[in-house]
Amino acid sequence: MDGHVSIEDHSVEDGSRTRNSGAAKEPRATNPSDNDPSTPMAAEGAGGPTPQPPPGRRPLTEEERAARLEQRRQRDREHMERQLEEEEELVLKYGAQHVIKLFIPVSLCMLVVVATVASVTFYSEKGIYLLYTPFHETSDSVAKNVMGAFVNAFIILALVVVLTFFLILLYKFRCYKIIHGWLIISSLLLLFFFTLLYLMELLRGYNIGLDWITVSLIVWNFGVMGMVCIHWQGPLRLQQAYLIFVASLMSLMFIKYLPEYTVWVVLAVISVWDLVAVLCPKGPLRILVETAQERNEPIFPALIYSSNILYSSLTMAESSTPSTSTTDNGGSHDGGEAVADPLQQDHHAPAPAGGVGRPTISTAPSSSRRRRSSEAEAGFGPEWEAGRQQREAARQRRVAEHGEASAPDVAGGGGAQQPQEEEDEEERGVKLGLGDFIFYSVLVGKASSYGDWNTTIACFIAILIGLCLTLIMLAIFKKALPALPISITFGLIFYFATSYFVVPFAENLASEQVFI
Amino acid sequence: MDISRMSNTKKLSLCRIYFFAGFACLPFMWAVNAIWFLREAFFKPPYPEQKQMKRYVVISGIGSLLWLVAVIAWCVVFSLKRSEWGEVADKLSFIIPKGVP
């Protein structure tokens, strides 16, 4: 490459470098022919207004050369600006595509939850509660119930905070093995045990008889395939499907095992926590992100749903002991990451300052004695532990546009440009934490468990609107953002407004036969 | 994972791993193997590893189909004969449907 072009290139965004060099080649190409005494005057075709007389055969004077250089620089600059604009447009357009790409899994998750809640009564039955919510809202006075709900929610929040800090400690001290092991245990529990329960309730709900042999075959296949897809390598669609399924399982657990008012208060409290944890400078999640950035590692690819190909190992943080959800950074260094890693490393190496995958919180190891001491009813102790973890993970939500700011450094390679660009596009997927899926589905599932479809649909739309807004903010701020607050706030507002105002209103209108 | 980004040897090894893992009573794995690598093995311009991949894909596909037939047959037999078999059937049952003899 000519010396002038490369200098200019450095002053420009990397991504457009190769394109720029391609563009700059053209005016440059005329230069040698100008200077070459053997070629007939090609200078006239040198584009742009050339005030000098066509040099023809004589070499250019210094001024002419300088002026020509200036012109070329100007042209290049304009070209670069145009390309920058194009790129920005591309980014925005890309952003819209990814919003849609996130809508589908979120809606699917909610659909599964709502379908299950609507058809299988098991999940709306009250009676058995988690160990961490001692106040079961059994009193008659509303005030007492609400108080109990708040106390429950704060207990749960305290647990979540403890677990988060534990995860951060583990991560800081590079105890990747522990985190990884944790994740594996939790996903094992979730994929086998919870699936078995779910299958049992489903069959019971539809009154279908099945034998142990078939059931064990089904669960075994499903579980093993799930572990392989999530922790190792598997087809992308299948991996996404498993993540969605696992997220809906978790939501169902929450819907079932939390008392009425507690669910709503917990949702509100968790979204506030999410906001604080992600945005405050001392927030644990922020620390996590920054630590991962310092180490140039992809931030906890586990527990994150990514809409693009570059998924790494996503795991549900379900652990039988502690209830934290962990994103497994170590998992990404696992063997299965063979393809993903180099690409990701490339992207993270240059400029990880841009969007990063969201970390999810890892859970702290809770003592197994909890499990033993938990009630024997339906063995929900370990379930709850797992749920706990999930919730932790849920808290951690960050939507990030990955790799956007770190356009690949195409070192003057025009040939390598194509595949690099493709990688860039593929890398630039929006990532959403699985905890967010879970909490969105909890909200919609709980709304639907009351039987009214108006509220359900209203909450669903509210959450999608919130997600849109969050993604727009992500496109503007280009850093990790909490996805819970906006959506959950909208969802809660819509839920309470619809169920207390709109529904009676519509009913009254209908009974009076007034159509609006 | 996107197999179009992987090298051929990697693809082959992935296919092979899925194939051998499927022998542990995992017809689902075979089915996934067959579907996932179908296009790679049959509808792409030939490369050296493709021959082996074809073999794996075909055997996986046939294996999963056989398993499917067997499982369906067993389910049908069980649901029809459950009440006749009495105690054995009760021990085998995971869920006993209500209201049906």
C-alpha cells in the first residue's frame, strides 16, 4: 500500500479501512501513470477538477504534487465520511433485526409458560412454598399479606446479593473450575430432574399413561442432548430451543413456589437490584464486566441467550446446592469452544470496550444442609435451590451489543475483508441473559394464571415494548444495560392497570352493550 | 455452533463423536446427527472427509428410525395391554391414567 493511504487509514475507523483502501487505490492508480513518461497523458482522467495543465510527460512539480495529494486526501475524507454514515445506518438497521431476533425467543418462552400454566393446573396450585419465603400470606388482612410479601422479597434479595458477591469473589480469584462445576451440576439438575417433574405433571394433566421405560428413555435423551448442546457443541437452533425450555421451566418453578403478592414484590425488587447492580460504579455486575474486560475474556457466555451464531457455552445456572446462577466464563474456554473462541478472542482483543456479553450472576454455594433440612414435600428443597440460582442469574441481565465497537482489525487485507465482515456481522448479535427470560415469563405466567386473557396480552405487549426500549438505549449507549427494569416496570404497571381498571371497565361496557 | 465455519476435520470428528455417543441408548443424538450433517454430507461439493461422514449420517439416520419404530411399538403395546398385565404393568407404569381400566 502506498504510504499516504495507510497514514490516512489510521485516522479512520478500522472497519472502513479496507474499503477505504479500495477506494483510495483508484486515484492513486493514476499517479504512477502520470509520472510514467511512457504512458500518454492519463492525467486528465485523474478525476476531479485539475487546475494544473495536464502534466503529460513531465514529472510533477512539488506544488502540483502537494495539491494533488490534498485533493486526494479530501476525496478520501469524504469517502470515509460517507462510509461511516453507511456503517452507522447499517448498525441501526442491524439493531432492528436483532430486536426481532430477541422477540421470538422471549415470546416463545412466554408462550410455553402461559400454555403450561393454562393447561396444567399443577403450577397454579398453592400450598407448597419455598424455604426462603416464610410468610405464606395466609392471613385475612391484606396489609399483613403485603407486609409478608415485602419481607419475603427482601429475604430473597439478600440471598441474591450474597450469591452475587460470592460469584464475583470466585471470578476474581479465577476459580473457574468451581464456577464451571457449579454450572454443570445445575444444568444437570434442571435438565433431568425438573424435566422429569414437568413431564409428570404434563402427563397427569392430560391423563396420559406412560411406563417407566419410555419415560426414562425420553428424559435420558432429552437431558444428554441438552447438556451437549448447551455446554459443548450442538446445532444453534437446538441450543436456543433448550435455553428457552430451561428458562420456562425455571419460570414455572417460580410461579408455583412463590406466594401471590410475593411474586409481584419480588419482581419489582429484583428489577431495582438489577438497575443498581449494573449501572452503579460499585455494582457487582459492573465489577464483573470490568474484570472480564481487563482479562480480555468473553464475559460469562453462559446463561446468556445470544441471537447470533457465536454462542459459547450457555448454561442454566441451576445448582443443586447454592442457588446462584453463574455464567460460566471458564466454560467458554472449554474444549467445545474451539470455533467460537478464536473468533471471540479476536473481537475482544482489540476493543472490548464496546458491548460485551452480559454477565450473569453466579450463585454462591449454599450449604447442602439446607437441602437436607428442607421439607420433604415434593422435594422442593433442591428445586428451590436451583430456582434461587436461576433467580440470581436472572438478575444479571445485560443486553449488550457484542463486538460492535470492536470492528475487526483488518490489516490491510482486501482479500480477508469478506469473511471478516461476515464474522463481524455474526458477532454483532444482541445478547440477553437467561434470567431476563425467566423474569419476563414469570410476570406473564403469573398474569395468565388468573385466567384473564386481557391482562396476559397486556403484560406481554408491555414487556415487548420494554425490551424494544432497552435495545434502543443499548444502541445509543453501547454498553451493558440492565434489561429487567424497564420491561418489568411496564409489565407491572400494565398488569395492575389492566386488572383493576380496564377489565371491570370492559366488563361493564359489555354488560351495558356499549361498544367502543 | 455453526458448522459452516468449521474445518472439515472438525466436522468429521463432531459427526463421529455424535455417532458413537448415540450408541448409549441415545437415538435423539443420532437423529440430530443425521439432520445436522445431512446437508454437509450429501449436498456439498465433495471433500475427502465426506465419505466417512456420509456413512455416519446414513447409519445414524437408520438407527434413529429403527429406535423410533421400536419405541412406538412398545408404547402401543403397553397402552393396550396395561390393564391385562395387572401387577407387572402397575410396577412399570410411571403415570396411570385415571378413569380408564
